[in-house]
Amino acid sequence: MKLFRRQFLQLAAAAAALPTVSRFAWAQAYPTRPVRIIAGFSAGSTTDIVARLTGQWLQARLGQAFVIENRTGAGGNIATEAVVRAASDGSTLLVLSTAHAINATLYDNSKINVLRDIAPIAGIVSAPNVMVVNPSVPAKTVHEFVAYAKANPGKINMGSAGNGTSSHLAGELFKMMTGASLTHIPYRGSPQALTDLLGGQVQVVFSPMPPTVEHIRAGSLRALAGTGSKRWEALPDVPTLAESVPGYEASTWIGLGAPAHTPVGILDKLNREIAAGGADPKMKASFADMGGIVLGGSPTDFGTMLAAEVEKWGKVVKFAGIKPEGSGSPG
């Protein structure tokens, strides 16, 4: 009986080890086919730029194509839903951003729960937004802009990358903290909002840095303040909003996630390669030129940050009474 029990335990242990070995081998071989990286915002947006830089890096490092797919709509939820429904084998990844933390409260009836349904891989980069105005706006400082907005209620349009996006919430936080009267005009992405800002259809945008920097340098847009906690080194004369509005801070962060239950070995492998990219001088310089700071950290670190962001922006959404466009929620 003891011999039989010993043999049984040995066989059971061997059987239990097989899936572990198989999963380990699978992770080591990953990827064995092209990988889709789905971004929820339009080409030329911050998420798209960072996704393409990251995809090119992973492709060079891992020897398979990493193809960017832009699936716009519902503040990124259409892209999220596509990833949630994909196989948990690392073949489909999601570009996570501040918008996903906002959506957790904005779409409170959604069947999607980003903290439950998406496995965090890595934080890639964080960048401040920048408060930019059309040159026709007479204000040269934040204080002057607030006074101008209060003197012209309902006459100043605030463009954003879409309802509930980070640029929208950055503007709502500004309105909450200053009492400025701004009319929100949502677009389908940052490029469209900036196009109308340049044309004068809207007067102010709290835009991500990457698509805005060259317009600021060329003088076609006026930067009043950055939304991060520190001044951006490339624009040292542009103050932070906190210098005029104490306590204000709003940055756009971007990372990568996968469907829940994706093998830990695959998540860790991708995390290591993304960390290597963040340490690479050329990649680091590309991010820095956009105003970005490399985030780094483990999948657990990124998950902790995501949970904290969900809590922070949930308070702003509720305070401002922001509702998603349309009558229903995706998912």
C-alpha cells in the first residue's frame, strides 16, 4: 500500500509539473506569430506614437511583427473590449492610458472592468499635458486666462481628444479648481482638436505634449502652462499650472496590458523587453523629446499605479458629473 501511494504521489507530481513546464516553454518561445497591439485612439495621438515606438522595439528584440491597430471610439473602450475578448496567449495586447482609469468610473454600467479583465504588463511613459491657446486669446498667463474666461462666460471653447479622455479631465480639473467658464467641445482625437485650435474654432486645449510641441516651438500655439508636477526641460520657460493653481497635477501615462489570465511568463518577458527599451538611450531620447518620463517597474507596480489612477480620476468624474456620450455604455 505504501509503495502504491508513493508511486501515485510521484505520478501526480510529474503530471502536475507538465503544464508548468509547458507554460514555461511556451513563454520562452513567445512570440511564435505576429502580435497585435490595439490602441484606442487615432493615428498621431500620444497613445499611437508611443505604441508604434514600443512595437518597433519589441519587433526588433523578439523577432516577430508587432502590428498597431487603431480602434477608436467610446474613449478607448472599443479597443479594450476587443482585447478582453481575445485569447489570453499574448497575441493581442492593449495600449493602456489615463483614459482607461477614467473610464472605470465614467462607464459605470460597463461589463468591462479594467482592473479585473486586463493583466498589467508595464508602464511605458508618463508625460504632462500642456495648456495651449490660440494666439488670438489675449491671455499670456494662467491668471490672465482665468480672468478672461470669467469675463466671457460661455464664449470660450475647450477642445479635447474626446469625452472622458485625459485632456478632457485635465480641463475639468482646471475648471473645478479655478471656477473658469469653458465650453467643452469633444473630438475624436488630439490631432483633430489641435487642428481646430489652430483654426480658432476652439480657444484652449489641455493637450498631450507629443502632438503639440512643434506648434509651440513654431509659435502657432501659445503654451500657458504644463500640467505636470515639474517644468518640462525642453520648455523651461513654460511654468507648471501648479505655480498658479496650487495642487493642480494631471499627466498622461501610457502602458501595455493583455487579456486577463495571460501566462505570467509572457507578461514578465514583455515587461523585461519594455524595461530594456526604457533604458536604451535612443528610446529614452525619443520619449524625452515628447516630454515623456520613462515609468518602468514590474507588472505589479503598474497594476498598483492603475488602481490609484482609477481612484483619483473617479473623484473628478463624479464631482464634475461627467457622462459618456450616447445613451448606453459599451460592453
